[in-house]
Amino acid sequence: MWRRAWKPVAATVAIGTPAYLYYYRTTPTFSIPIRVKDMDGKPAMSTKVLPLLSMEEVNKRLSERSNSERTLRPDGIAWNYANAALPSNDPIEDTHSKQIIQRDDASGDYLFFAVMDGHRAGDTSHLLSLVLIRAVSLSLAKLISKSSSTSLSESTVGRVKSIVGLGSAQDADPHRVSLAIQDAFTDLDRELITAPLRVLAGNMDRSKTIPDLSKHPLALKTMLPAISGSCALLAVFDTAHKDLYVACTGDSRAVAGVWEPTPDGKGHWRVDVLSEDQTGRNPNELKRMQAEHPKDEADTVIRNGRVLGGLEPTRAFGDARYKWTREVHDTLNHAFMVGNDITLRSQPQTLKTPPYVTACPEVTHRKLSFDKSAPGAIRFLVLATDGLWDELTSEEVVSLVGGHLAGVRGVIPKAELPSLVPTSVKTGGVEGKDHRRKRNSGSWAFRDENVGTHLIRNALGGGDEESLRQLVSIPAPYSRRHRDDITVTVVWWEEGKEEDAQIATPTKAKL
């Protein structure tokens, strides 16, 4: 894929210090193929030479967006959280968020962890990082209180209200909790998609002429999160009832590592995939979309594995291009965008009966056990955007995390890791992605303290430092052909001690 060379770089100035000239004459480079237009304006392929980052620079880039925390809760459980991200787009379109909300009677916590994978800019994903957990918190609060007096709009701009007591049995019912989470997702997306319409309606006069609202303070603030898009993956830990809920909208993926002890005292990790990749390649999503639209659209709702031939995820926030009618699309374009010298991307020609994309998540439930001796209990959870899953399988991720938590260090041949970290697959989920590279040979690298950084390193080369350096060295926008934005959150828990943990995530509200 790449050509590697040590070659002089032409000087762009006539005068320079010997050190300056020496550096640029000895900088290692490599080349990548890029698409260009020839003199006739036709597509053509060319070669671009790029400087190759040193391993020191690569390590810095891999770790500069990483952080980890260890938090001891009142029930004596220490929660460990590690996050890492590597951009491909500039700016990065992935985001993440987390929050701990304690119940008033101290019976337990709600712990929220989310990753968002934006596309066509990061406006939607950025907004979700601010409001998605708030929206779900409010929906769960309503379930506990049996009250519907608080509107969603208040939740997205205000503080989650405190509710006294453990609440009714409704919040212990996985079906009801799952519905509450789904309602929060769909209500929030409805707010995003209709926000520009509400601004327009508030500024229409009796003539019904479409006004120029391009300079309205809410013009781009409401339009950009609607026309951009984002997948969202949310994990909710309810420690009072020992429940885990994973809500997936889009093609990010959640994978749990389940520890299965064996009679010889060794044990192995069981892979439990808690989400399905919601793309047009997923046969379940294809059937759902065909059932939601007229029969004459059965062959067009998904084309080439994409919604109407364009969007890869079949579920997402925003993406109003696939949700608005043509009349609404054209009206909002005229009212908000034309005056800003921006033209909305035209809708697909086969769009007939929108919406074609939904934000309603699939919610998966699992019971939790915090007893180390309990067999078949989840011990860690990995949430990651699809950039990671383009490169690694669910089983590989569980092996890499399991090995990291067990203290494996150094460069390990891939063929040897299964003997060091045995795994089995419980549920493989439904994959809706094409893996870019299938690498059965090579090695894994166990060198990072942050387990999220550890996963990103191994997704992009692992022990093959040459491949790793090249992949990380490719700048935007060229990098997008070789790797996507990657964001990884890993959560694990254990019995803690006061001296080993601190409250690193403030409890900003109670339920």
C-alpha cells in the first residue's frame, strides 16, 4: 500500500543552517496513492510523498487524547474508566461522555458511558456529548417518579431533577427501562430535526413568504446538528438493581468480557457482543427498512449496503437529508442556508417516503455481579466507534483487554496470544462492516498503560512499528481512505479500597 524511502527533500529556501538542511535531507518518507484530477478534469491516481513520524511522535499522538480514572463508590466498588481517541478527520468527528448519578437514598448509582461517531462534520456528535446522557437521565427519572411533568426541552438545557427514594419496581423492569431509553433517544432526535422548523414558524408573517433567516442567531445552531449526523452508543449501569443496559444507534459496537473460571483454576474470557452493527449489510436492518416502506421501494431503501445508496448506518441522530420531506428540505435551505452561502446537499433521487433513518436504539440487557467468585459474570465493557471495529474483531478486542488487565507486557506473536489469554465466543452479534485488513500473522504490542490507547495501537499495527508509523503519519484528509476516527472507552470494576481510589467524576445530580 505504501512505498518507503529515505530520500532528500528539496529545499524551499536558499539559505539555512546546516542542521536545518541536514534534518530535511535525512527525514524518512513514504508515499501513498491519492485521487486527483488530470488536466482535462478527469479522475486520476497520483502519488503523494509524506514525512514518516518517529516512534516517539507516534506514541505522543496515540496518547495525547487519552485519560483514565478510578472512582470508589459508597458500595465499595471501584470503577475504572479508560478512554482514548485518535483523529483521522480534522477536526475529529467522534466524541464521548460519561456521568455518575447517585440515588437519593444511597442505594446505588446510575453510571453512564457513551461514545458518538459523527459523520459529515461533528455538529451532531458534539451536541450529543452534551445532552444525550441528560435526556436519558430524565427519562429514567420519569420512570421512577411516574411523572411526566418535565419536558424534554428542559432536560437538554437544565439540570436533572432530584427524585427521592429508590422508586417503584418499574425501574427494575428491564423492558420498561429499555423503553425509557428508547424514548429518550427518539425524543431527542425529534428535537434536533424539528428545531429549525420551530425557528421558522416563529418568524413567519401573514404573507407566508419564506423569510431570509440566515443571520438569525439560531440559524446555524439549529441547522448544523440536524443536517450533520451521528451514531451513538450508550451504556447504563444500574448498580442498585445490578443491571447493565447498552443502547446502540448506528454502527458503533459494545463488547463485554465475561470471565469463566475452570476447574483447574485458570479460566478463560468469553466474548459477549452487546450490539449489532446497524448498516445496510445487516440483514436484520434490511428487513426492517423494507417492512417500514412501500413494496415498490424494497430494492431501493438499501443500495450497495447503504441507505438509498448514500448513508452507511441505518440508524443515526440528525441526518435530516434522509428524514425531511423534499418540501421541508427546500424550504429550510432557502430560509437558513442560502444567505450564508451554503447550499444543502440535495436529497437522494429515490427518496419518496421519509424518514428512512431512525435514532431509535436497540437496547440489550445483562445482569451484573460484583462478586469475583461468581462464574459467568461480566468483568469489563468496551465501547468503541466503528474505526476500531474496521480493524479488530470482537474476539481480538476481548483478548487484548483481558491480556492487558492480566499484566501481559511486551510484543506477543498473534499466534501465541490465545494460549496466554484463552477466549470463547458467546454471542458474535451481527457485523455490518467490512474489515479493511485481515492480518493473521504479525504481533500484538502490550506497552501502553491506558487500555484504550492499547487497543488503538493494535488496531493500526501493533508490534509492526513500520505499519503503525505509516498509518499514524498520514494527515487529513488523505488519512480517511486508510483509517477512520477511533474512540474507545473501556470500563471495568472491582472491590476497591479507599487508599486506592478517589472520586474522579463528580456526582452532579441524583435520582
